[in-house]
Amino acid sequence: MQACCSVSSSVFLLALLAVFTLGSGIPLHASADEEGVTPSHNHASAEVEGATHHHDGDLLLFPAITGTHLNVPVPGLRQNELMPEVNIFYSTDHERLRFLAEFLLNSDEHEMERLQLGWLVQPMATLWIGRFHNPLGFWNSEHHHGAFMQTTISRPGIIAFEDEGGVLPTHVAGLLAEGTLDRDRGSVNYAFGIGKGPNLESELEPVNILEFRNGGRLAASARLSYRPVDDSAVEFGGFAGYTRIPVAGGTIDEADQTVAGVFYNVETEKLRLVAEGFYVSNRLTGSAPTNRAAFTAGYLQAEYQAYASWTLFGRLEGTSGAKNNAYLDLNQGYMTERAMAGARFEVGRNQALKLELSRNERQDDTRFNQLSLQWSMVYP
């Protein structure tokens, strides 16, 4: 009965927000399109497709309210939860100097997710210093913490954030070089990062950039992708990374992690397909004999814009080699399998309502179904 009431409250609150949005007629200061943020079935990251930089800077707020219900109790998760949050994104530039900050605040945490100071080396190349999103693959480079900019509510398990069951370093503090090389037949996008990665306690803990605590040792990664000039809706590429992850407690002292993978993204007027494959090898050292724990993981996501305001989506995720994997056994909350489907309804130009239904399996062999509802927006 309590679970039912909690879910009903979540649904009621989201419905109330939708009714207020549709019925109030209160204009916002600027639409998302005017800021360059175009919500559709091909959402990009805010700073890439986001607001045009002005000398006085650009401030974007990404509030969201997410309600979830699990059909069974799951260790470490609330069976019923209503999570309000706001993501504050700020960027500015002055001549060749660039600055970017992203701060996430919700009832569970407040964290400076990204804090980057950059120098425009060339018109299409920037060198950054600070805490950034590790350029491991497509999703982690394309999507960040602003819920509105992501078509779905959830991220794929293999690229989940460190404190949400993630097993890869999604944040790194150090140096990042990124840019684009234009060629006759297309463009090559690149990103190279090196710095300090996470450490592993009960979960992965990245560097707290404001206090420069937590975090582990060397982390390095590279990402290359190609866009044909005659088909800008296609992007494909590969990536690789190496991270030394200190492990607290137990017989394992460190995991030397090597990651390699490929991705493919294609968009048409109505349909988008995204696929990524990861090979992850971990060399575990400590008081016990050295052990190697490797696994492969991947996902395929489809998004279909059924009507002007409606997008239907689904995602299949899988992991091979997870059973009795010594590294994954240190991360019991890792999502090994998921089948998910949902819908997104855009309210005007800068708000969205989302619904997700999923069947999930974790590393600890827990199986559960999940219902998620979310309201999100970008302001202004």
C-alpha cells in the first residue's frame, strides 16, 4: 500500500507539472531553440549544440524531477523514490580563453561534475585543464548531467556514472585536448585525455575537484570518430583507455584497467540508432595472486520520432563474462543486462515528460522491473 501511494504521488506531481506547463501560458525568457538547444530525437551535449558563447557568458539551468518504482526490494536502491535535482551549466569565453562549469545538486549529492579552463589553440582545437568527462566512447562524450538533453531517463549500464553503479572512469581530472580536422571527404573528431582517475571503495570515487580529494592514479584515454561529408547524419569511431584504480580493503590493492571499443551513430529525419561495444580487461594485483578479469559489454538504442512532440525509444544492453568476474564482483550494483522501452513527450520547446519501463539484472544476480517517470527542462 505504501509503495502504491508513493508511485501515485510521483505520477500526480509529474501530471501537475505538465498541466501547469500547458495551461499557465507564462512565457519563458528565451526558448531552447533560441539558445541553440534543440530538443529532438537527436539530443546532443549542451556545450556542443548549446547556446552560442557570448563574452558575458551563458547560464543554463536543467531542473528535473524523477520518480521511480521497483517491483521488488533491491539492495542499495530505494523501492520508491522521488528525486528532484537541478544541474547548473555555465560557459563563457574571452578571445582564446574558455571556461566551463557544471554543478549537480539533488537530495543525495552536490558535486562539481565538470570544471574546465580551456585555451583555443586553433579555431577547431581546444586544450582544457580541470575535471572533464572521460572521452570513452560516444555516450559519455555526447551526454552529460542535464536530463533534458538526453532522450532517455537512464544511461546504459556500461557507461553509468561512478556513483550509480558505474565500472568505468566517466570523470577524470587533468588535461583534455579535443577538436576537429576537416578533410575533403569528411571530418575527423578527436579527444585525448590524461589525468587522475577514480579509486574504488564501496563504489568508484572520482576526484572531488573543489577539494582535490578521492580519485586514484593515472587515467588516459583517446577517442577518434569520422563523419562523411556527404552524410553528416552518420558518425562512427573507436576509443581506448587505461586507468590504474586503487582498491580499498580486501585482498586486491589495484586494478589496472584497459578499455577498447567502437561505436556507431546514425540519424534520419525520424529514426536514430546508437550502438557501442566495449572490451574491458582488468589486471588485479594485491596480496592474492595476480588475476585477470575481462568482460565485454554493449548496447543498442533506437529512437523514433513518431510525431512532432513524441519520441518512442528502446534499448537492449548485455554483458558477457560477468559471472564470477573478480572486478565486477567488486561492483555489485553494475547493471549486467537491461531491456528498456519508453516514450518522451516534449512540452513546448524547453520541457519534456518521459516514461521508461525496464527489466534489469545486476552483478549481484538481483532481477527487478523498474518504472520511471521524469519531468525535465532547460531554462532559459
